[in-house]
Amino acid sequence: MTLNNEKENMTVVEGAGAENEEKTGVEIVEEDAFENKLSEEEILQFYEDNQDAIDLIGGLEMFESLMALTDEEFETLKPQVLGLFNETLNDPAAEKELRILALDKDYNEDSVKEEFNKASEAIDEIDFLSEKKKDFLKEIYMLSANKIQEIINTNSKVIHIPCELEEGVKVPTYAHKTDAGLDIYAKEEIILEPGETKIIGTGIKMAIPEGYAILIQPRSGQSVKTKLRIANTPGLIDAGYRDEIGVIVENIEPPFKDIDYEFDDNGEIHIKSILHGNTYTIVEGQRFAQMRLVQVPKAEFVEVESVGEIGEDRNGGFGSSGI
């Protein structure tokens, strides 16, 4: 699939050409400014296997030029290429072609996911690309898959989220196909004494797509059976957050639940027994919280003379509807 876009056949590189020596940023240069570092056979074969995705970033010429850059040059250029790619995906002409592609290939939620997984595995096996360039190609596929899912069925789309996991950490999972929340697994054993609050690391870093956020919530079964609570329910993870996700867990058991005592003949208190609050242990690999992906529309406030004249005023403030 080739998208008719004015940006399609542009080739870009940072600081190329003598006349650009004192300039910063990205300059548009002629194709022959590159000395290709990959064999022609390797590039053509890869293009043949991944034509749809490569056409979305400008075709073979653009791909060849990008792959010929050093990693340092590539990292400088990458955000702008992804920005152009996002613009292309949201262009009405591009959406029309993607819609035709989705119909032609009879895509559904499972087939898009399967194709994305196959593409990711194929990218990992490419021995002539650096890890940075492999990650870039995966991002291109993820953006494409998200857009196709949006086109197929807005209500059942799957959003692909890049994630980085510490060794041995399990990726969050849905317990059932219809679940809204994904279970989060403990990366290590944690002990919470009565009244204690801890931030529990998950071993997970994510690049949540712009326009989305993740909410951290308690698991209902854990809340019923224990006094463990997610302190700031729901916790909010913004799209721009890139550090490890932590969950604030609180043991709301009191340090002392009951004290049995008696007075002696002199009126002095004698403690007979003390009932302490329970200590809870979250073992490694235990499901201890859940996360939910939500879409985040942007709010824009418009000042008016009186909001009471807009819509219907239900009247009343705190407690106006009764206890």
C-alpha cells in the first residue's frame, strides 16, 4: 500500500551538507548524500516482506535512508519521523486506504494482533539492524495496528503499549476475556505490618500512547478478604510517565485491635492480653492490584456569564439528596 502523501518520498538527515554546518535540526537533502551501509539484497528482501508498513513511512527510499544513519543520527531524527507518520495515519486519504486494506484482508481484532506479533518476531530476528532501529519499526507497527483497530471497531479496539520489564516480571494479564482490568503481579515478596503503607514496585515501565492513561485499582477479592487497600484509588499513570510503575498499598489493620485488662485491689491496671492487627505478606508473583486503560479526552474551559443557564440545574450541594 502506497499512500499519496506529499511527505512520502522525502529523505531526511541531520546536519548534512557544508551549507548546513552552522545549522541545527533536520535538513532535507538529496538521496545521493547517503552511503548505504546495508546490502541492496537485504533491503529489498526486507521491503518485500514488510511493504505495507514501509510504504507508510515514505517507501523504500525513505526506509533505506533511515537505516543507513548512525544510531546517534537516527535517535535525533526518530521523533520527527514518528510525528510525520502519525500525521499520515490521521490524514483522511490515509484512513481511507487503511480502511480498504482492512476490508481487503478481512482484519479482525485477533488477526491484527496475530499479524503484529509475527511482525515483532520478524523484526527481532533482523541481524543487520540495531536495537534502536528495531524498536522504531515496532513502534511503526504498533501505531499502524492501533489505527487499524480503531477503523475496524471502535468499541473493541486493542491498544498496543510498549513496555519494559525487569527480569522475571510477568506482564499484566486479563483473567477473563471480558475483564476491564488487568491483574498486576508482585515482582518480589512484600511484608506490610499493621498500619504500614508501602509503594510496591511492579518492575514495569510503559510508554502509554498519547490520549490514554492507566488507572491503578484494587482487586475486589483482596479487598474483601484482607485489610489491604490501594491508598490513592484510583492511582493515575499519565501518558508521559516513563519510570517504573509503583502501587501505594496500605495495611489498614490497627497495630492494636483489642486489649484485655483488669484492675487489682490497688486499682492498678494489669494487661491480660493484647490482640495485634494482622500482618500481610504479598508473595512474589501474587496478583495484588489491577490496572485499567482509559481514553483521555482533553478539556478546554470556555468562560461564560452564567452556567446556570446552560442545561438543567439539579440544585443542592453536599448531602442535598439525603443520606
